Amino acid sequence: MIGQPLQRVTACESISFNEMTFQWLLKVPAECATVPDSRVCAGVAEGIVRTGGQILVDQLLINGVDRAFCVPGESYLGVLDALHEAAARLTLVTTRNEIGAVNMAEAHAKLTGKPGICFVTRGPGASHAMVGVHTAKQDSSPLILFVGLIARNCTEREALQEIDLKAMFGHTAKWVAEINDPRRIPEFVSRAFHTVQAGRPGPVVLGLPEDMCVESCEVADAGPASLVQPAPTAAAIDKLASLLSAAQRPLVILGGGGWTARAVDDMRAFIDANRLPVAVSFRCKDLFDNRHRCYIGDCSLGLDPALAQRITTSDLLLVVGTRLGEASTAGYTLVVPPTPVQPLVHVHADAEELGRVYQGRLLINAGMEEFATAAREHVRLDFSRWSDWTEAARRDYEATLRVDPLPGKLDLGRAVRWLSETLPRDTIVVSDGGNFATFLNRYYECSGFRTFLGPTNGAMGYCVPAAVAAKLAQPQRLVVGFAGDGGFMMTSQELATAVQYETPVVYLVFNNGLYGTIRMYQEKEYPGRYPGTILRNPDFAAYARAFGAHGETVEDFEQFKSAFERARASGKPAVLDLKWDPEGITTRATLTSLRTAALAQRARE
């Protein structure tokens, strides 16, 4: 309870966590002795008394969790105390805002393939956390959010920060529940680990009443979660081969969640063997080597018109993993629901996703590994019917890499191309939401799995915390964050987290003094009228130095190259304030050209 010390039952008052664990070890079968963590083998047997917080943390350890993110709260002090006891095996990363904490957990899940774990407090903390839960939902990322709640005897009184957890998160999470009995913690946490990874991955939210976290009981642990994915039938693979054999303009689109390195490798082998042209959905650039001869582009903001034309004129779309959302289909115009003009083969791990928006010629319920392996092993076709189509699509893509000149001394297209050609191939690029990302989408080429992190829901404020999580998970790799000035300021306080945990990320802040995406749409829809989108920014370089980070201001391309190398060599988190002429709003348009086109259209009407 708030203001009172944590209470342990008398029988355990003189027993430390390690001693309790040792007593339990005396009870487990001998064959578990060779397992590094014996509890992973059999679980703690009944007879050992633990608090709810200790039981919860033990379930995390059993499921291989080695890092969690939080903003601490008095509502889950019992869990924090148990995390103290487990500090040698589970690192707790403290952030400056719950938005940052959940975004870090979501990015950790994307990069590692393991469920991201986050703890926040009730009311305001949970409200902040909603942003990251929504990201995990739309990005199909496995995330478990634990929310500390009021004591069970205070419910329905509008107690301090009381919330209805199910009402708040019910439409964004795969499952929302409150654990009101510590004896059920193993059951609920086991279900959470299964749910976040099953089918289409996504978030789960579990509420932890504060008094439940310190209540003691005897209960056996559950074992680690087992991931089960559906596999394609032989008949489905045969029909896929038949449909491809009859096509002349096939096109593959990859995306969504649930991918593994093996799935990516097998999919590349299948596509390469059959010379199929392949594009990726919004923010999924790292699912296929962008330098491969079969790669033809990114279905995202700033979509190449030639790629859009190929999607609409394809005579067979093979869509694997992605839902074909709004951003990837140009507002559902390239692939029109419910029955696309193009014959559609849709492969997805979630049976409920198949047919939900699009009807298909063939619907295949399969996990990414299961489908990719089957396709690689069993589909080998004569690709002469579409080889010219693939080669032409590749040439179209390569043409997009040529930088179009835009106003201003700092040519962002040249800067991003220089990074693409210079950075190590295993560099992790982290993108925020915003119009600046059109330069990243068009000019940066990803070469390997999990070299790109970005929110498919377009949430601003993702980059700064997500890049910290990426560097913590992969400290040996270079991490470069891309953010607009608006998005950077939404979570820039996490620079303090970056400095505290010594994560030397290089952040590039595309500073044009605008909420650029909205300004672009204003010029298209209401030319010359743009309230609400002009920003007055601080000196970002000085701001970074105030945190103890490296900071520089950059105004031209040559200065950018040398400043980037200094930032990279600083050994600190670094911020480069890139002075971007607002006139060059995208890679293909200026504000003036958008306004002129909109006014001309109005005159014609």
C-alpha cells in the first residue's frame, strides 16, 4: 500500500530471494541441473511463498526476458522491488515519459523478435502509453504492457488515477485483463506471451492492482511460452505455383510482422530463383535487400509513380505478411477492396485477417517462416514469361535513386544517398513519422533484416526512444535516427535516457520549422492557408549539449559529411541540426509547386 513498507509473510522474513531459489532447487528433478536457469525447466513448485511482484518477475525470467522499460510508479512498487532482486538477470531501463518507455519496448520487440516488456503506472501513465500500444497494434509487434492499478478495495470510487483498463485499451490490444489474484499470475503471463506472438503479433495489456503486487501466496510457475504458427497446405502451394505459371506480370509485396531471419532468407531464395519482382510495404524496407536485382521499391509515402503503375497493371499480386493498409495502397486505390482488379494471393499468419478487407484468388493462412520455406522448397518456375517485366521494374527503381535537385544549401537527397553508400551494411536506421521520411524512403537502401525501424502507424515521437532501445539491444552496431523537428521535440527528453545509459546514437533532425506533412496537405487542399503548422524551434545543437550529448548545426552538404563523422566519433549520443529549406517539402515537390497546382485545379473547377 502507498506509504507503507512492503510486507512479507512471517515464514519468509529471514529468507532472501537467492535462498528461496536455492530451497526450490532442492525440489526440482535432477535432469534440470544442466539447464542454466533451472526454473525454465520445471517452474517453481508450490510450497515456496512469494509476493505477486516476485511471481510476476519470475514469469518474465522463465520466458527469457532480459530487458524491460519503465517509468516507475507507486502503483507497482512490489514489482519494482522484485526487479531489484533480479537485477543481475533482467535490466530495467528507466525513461522520462511513458511514450518513450513503450516505444522503446516496441522497438526492442521489432529488432529482437522477442516480446517487448514495459511497466507504467495508472491514469496519466497508462494514457501516455496508449501511443506505443497503438504503434504495436498497427505494426504487428509483440508487446506486453503492465499497468499498475489502484488497490482492489478502492475500485469504483474514482480513486486517485483510477481508470477502466479494458475500456481504454480494448480496441488497440489483442487482450486486456486485470490480475486480481496473485495465484493466477503464471496463468495470465503465460497467456500474454502466447497471445502477443500468435498469428498476427500485437500488444497485450495486463493490469496489476498495487495490493496484489505485495500479496504473498504459494503457486507453481508456468513454463516458457511455445510459439505455434500455421503452415501452408500442399494444395495451397500447388495452386500458388499454378497461378504464377500462368502470369506474365506477377508482383510480390512483403510486409507486416512475424518475420524472422530464416523467413527473410528463404523468401529471398524463392524470389531470386523465380526472378519475381518484389516490393515492400510501408516501413518494411529491411525485409528484402534493396540492392538485389529483384527489388523494385517501397510502397510508402512518396511512392514512385512507375511502381504504382506496375501494381495496378500486375496480373498476379502475391502479398505476404502485410495487411495492404492505407499507406501501402495509396489510400486503397492501388489495390481496391473488397475485390481487387488484380488477381490476389494473400498470405497471412492470422486467419481472421484473410478476407477481412480483400477477397483473394487464393488465401493462405501461414506463418512467415512456414510459408517462405515451403515456397523455396516447392515452387521453381520458368520465369522467362516475366523476366523482362522484372528487369524493367528494377530499372525504374534504380532511376528513383538519382537525386532530384531541390531548393536550399543542404541537399537532403544527396545527404541521404551519401549515408546509404557510406554507412556499414548492418547500420540500424530508425525513422520517425513525418514528411522528411520521403527522403529516407526514396534514397536510403537497406541491405539486411532488421536494419530499419519505423512506425507504420506514422506516430511522431518514435525515433528518439526507439533508437535508444536499438542501441541497447545491439550495442556493436551503428544506430542512426531520422526525425523531423516536430517529431523530435515530442520525445526529445529521452536524450537524457540515451546519455544515462551511454547509447551513442547519431540523431539527424530535419529542421524546416514546420509540421511538414500537414503543411503539404494544406497547400494541396487549401493553398496559401496554413494555420497551425509553423514552428519556432530551439537551438537543437545547444539543446543536445545541455544533456551531455554531442550537438552541431549543419547548413550545407559538405559540412554535413564532416559533422556526421565527428558525431559518430564522439562516442556520445549526438544531434545534428540539419537546416532544411521548407520550400523543398518532399523529394519530388516544393511548396510553391503544390500551391500552384492546387490553385490551377481550382481555376479549372
